Amino acid sequence: MSQYGDGLASQILKVAHHGSSTSSTKEFLDKVRPKAAYIEVGSDNTYNHPNPGTVARLQSIGATIHRTGTQLISLGLPVQSGSALEP
């Protein structure tokens, strides 16, 4: 963080490690300041991700939180023909 400083700012954050307790520290979020945060996690995961503390940190900076497992998320990205994700 010290190397990039304010260059870390972003409107969208893909939250690391499924929103575990060690992801997205306060110091990191203070630099990035995302408007939207996306957490990839299964609905019945045995690790109980995302961690409530991580969610609270994201909420404290005003990020809108989106997660897989409980929400259908479409980022509007193109899907390559023939891929497993093609509708």
C-alpha cells in the first residue's frame, strides 16, 4: 500500500479470499474506497464466509455489497462462445 498510495482507488472491488477475516483491512479500504464490493462465496460454505467484520468494514465506507451464493450477479462481461458460462 505504501508503494501505490492513492493509486489504489477504485470504484469496484472484488473482495479477496471470499471475504475472510483477513481480507480487506481498514487501511486497505481507506485507500481503495470502492462504491461496490463483490464477494464470491457459496451460500452454504462451511467457513461462514463472508466474515461479519469484513462486511462491517465494507459497510462503514459506504460500499454496496454484492455476493454470489445469495444473489444472481451479472457484471455484463462478454462470454466466449462455447464456454461453460454461455447461456
